[in-house]
Amino acid sequence: MQYRFSDYMLDIARRELRKDGIRTPVEPQVFDLLAYLIQNRDRVVTKDDLIGSVWGGRIVSESTLTSRINAARRALGDNGQAQKVIRTAARKGIRFVADVMEVPPPEVLATLQAPRDRPSIAVMPFRNLTGSSSQDYFVDGMVEELVTGLSRIKWLFVIARDSTLIYRDRGTDVRTFGRELGVRYILEGSVRRSGSDVRITAQLSETETGTSVWADRYDGEIGEVFALQDQLTMRVIGAVDPNLRKAEVERARRKRPENIDAYDLFLRALPLATTAMPEDAAKALTLLEQALVLEPGYAIVHGLIAWCHEQRYLRGGLHAETQAAALQHAQAAIEAGGDDAMALAMGGFTIAVVQRDYRTAIDTLNRAISLSPSSALAFGFSSIVRAWIGDDETAIKHAEMGIRLSPYDPMIYLPNVGLSFAQFFSEKFEEAASAASRASAANPKFSVFRYLHTAALIRLGKPDEAKSAASILVALQPSFTISAVVAGKITTPERLAVLATALREAGLPE
């Protein structure tokens, strides 16, 4: 184990010690004791040394001294038997013997290194290309909002903004940034203004290789400057989230099997689960159950398990045991994921499908959106549930927000499903057909989009195209029947009747 310090006054304001990036609250006296040991790690420290430096020469009992040394060991994961960090020299004193590595200047000590088992990111100061320092407030505000927004992504460790300010005028490459800040990813960007037009560019890079993961630009008009700032920030975060997930999935695939932990098992399961196909969900569950063995209270794993069981329930026979498993894990995700928008979104959506408890589902999805207003996943699930309950206006708004936040997300089919449902029942059949077509392009194997597309084409008076879409649907899902759609009871009987009539007109099997 290697401990990172800059000097013995490490983060003294908060009285915390960071061991491999994990914050450990430490009592003031224990902190001071550790600080003194680290500062004097080249020698054995005697009892008199500690009393003089830590306790200011006051009388300290032997038991008090022993208890503080034991507490210092516990803070670093050590004990009196192992003595891998603080070693006792018989009849002489104690010495700090673990490896120590110096870290960057004091300006970056607020965060030090991010946890190694979670993805980590630093948002560097954006370049002000407006030609005027008077726009620094706008540029700095963008970075502040990005840090705040990214911090809402539970699975992501975000370096505090103050820790990156020293890099404002440094022309170092991303690998150096990553090494000094201890992060896997760097987000850089610039702001250019010409008259009332503003252009934001952003680039996400992997620090180990220096390669670009994603880059894009966003244009807008100043108008209300802070409204524009909010809009652009949400779009950047909405794009960063899925691209980070994709990069992390690839990283997990490259790891040797013996190094897999709960998070990596989740990452390996994610692309299987997001196809929304029962056979892929079954494969994902094998990985996710292993993850729960390693970390039983892992909220997002419970959420993904719930969603996988929901897929197997709705398109695998409506079996009671599958329904019960989906509900169990959905509730666990909601209970454990109070600050995890992704876990809440999956749990809420699953409850909507398998229990038809739309009130709980909507409340949970609203919590997810409140936690992470840039979560395309939460908006996508919300749009579908809103459409099912007949709130087409909100469903359309949430679907459009999900699409706008993350237009290239592999799960872009979710808001398009919600949009297709809502537009179909709003009798906007052209829009419904377009949304269903986009969803099909994003996830070609999933059949739900196909029957929505078929129904919309029938109502547009395009029977030949509808029959073509229906034939693709049956080829993808030979067991498809209209009665199974109705039996799923995903929406009101009246809406199901309208949908079923259109599907019959297209010649689909009863």
C-alpha cells in the first residue's frame, strides 16, 4: 500500500486522511499523531517525542497514548499484529514504515487521487477565446456547472474545481494531468463569443493513453446568459455520461479476469442489459449476481438486475417468479440508491412495468431527474411511463429532453419509445412513426419499436409499409401476438384497444 501526502499538514482543515483517495475521518489528536509520524518517517519516534509534539508536553497516560496509536493504525488499515504502516520498535518507540509518495502542489490537495476502482474525471479550466477577460465569469461558470453536474453521476468521482485552477495557464498534455491529479479522464474545452453568438467546444480524453474518447461543439445565442450556460452545460454532461460508460465498458473488457471486482462485473453486464432482449438479460444476470456477492448493497447493480428481470418478465412469459425477482431488486435499488439517479431510474421503471404502481414509479423517476437533471436515462424511462399513464404532454417533453441531452447514447431508443407511444396516442402518427424508426435503428433486435412503427404506419394510410414493418417484427419475434401485448397491460384498456385495432389491420397474429 502506498500513501500519498504533500506534507504533514495534509487537508488539516477537514481533519481527514485520504488513503488511496478514500476519505477517512480522523480525530484531531490522531491526525496530529499521524502527521508527526509522517513528517519524521526517517526515524523512530519516542513516547517523549509524541507527548511533546502532539500533546504539547501535557501529561498523557499510557493507555491514552496506546489507544491513539491504535486509532492511527486503524485509519490506515493497519493493526498491532501486522504493523505494515506503523511499526513498534521494542523499548524505543514507533515509526511510520509504509511507502510515501509526494503529490502535486497544495492547490490540488483538496482532492488528491480518486478511488482506483471507480472512474474519475477532472474538468480543466476552459479556455476563454472571446478576446476579453470580462467574459471570464461566463467561462468559469461553465466549468463550475460542469463539475456540479458531473458530481451528480453517482458512479463517477469528480475532482473539485479548485484543484484544477492551477492548470489554467499550463500547456501540459492530458497524461500529465491524469498522473498528477490521479484521474482516468480529463474534460477540456473552450468558449468563443462573437457578437451574440457563443460556441462551446468540449473534449473528453483518457489520461492513460492520451486518446480522445469524445468531442463536440455547441452553439447558442447569448440572450439570457445564465440560461444559455445551463442549457449548454446539460448538453455536455448528457454527452459525457454515456461516452464515459462506453469507455469504462471497454476498459473492463481489457482487464485480466483475476482483477475483476463488482464494478467491473457491472460494466460487463451493462451492454448486455441495454439491448432489452431477454436472452441477453439472462447473460447479464450471471455477471450481476456475482457482483452482488462481492458488494451486496450495490444500488446500481440491484437496479440493473431489476431491469433485466423486467425484460425477462414482459417478453419471456409473464412468469410470477420473474416478476417477484424484478420487484425485489427494484425496491432494493430504490432503498440503497437514494443519491444514485441511474439506480433510481431503473428501479422506478421496473416497478411501473411489473407492478403497475405508476405513482411510486413517477415519484422515483422524478427523484432521479432531480438528482441528475442531465440523466438521459431517467428522462427516457420517465417518458415511457408518462405515456403509459396518459400524460402525453410531459412524456413528449421528457423524451425530447432525453434525446437532446444525449443524441448518440446507445440507449437513445428509450426516449424514442416514450415519444412514439405519446405521439401515437396524441394522433401525431408521422412523429410516432419517425420516433419508432429511430428507436429501431438504435436497437434493431428489439420488437416493441416495430409494433409501434407498424401501428403508426397503418394510421398514416400506408398499409404496404405497415405490412413490411410487421413482417420484420414477426421475424424478430416469431411468438408475437396482439393478445400478448394486451395482456401486458402496460397502459389503459382504452389505449390498448386502439393499439390492438391498428395491429390487426396490419395483419399481425391475434
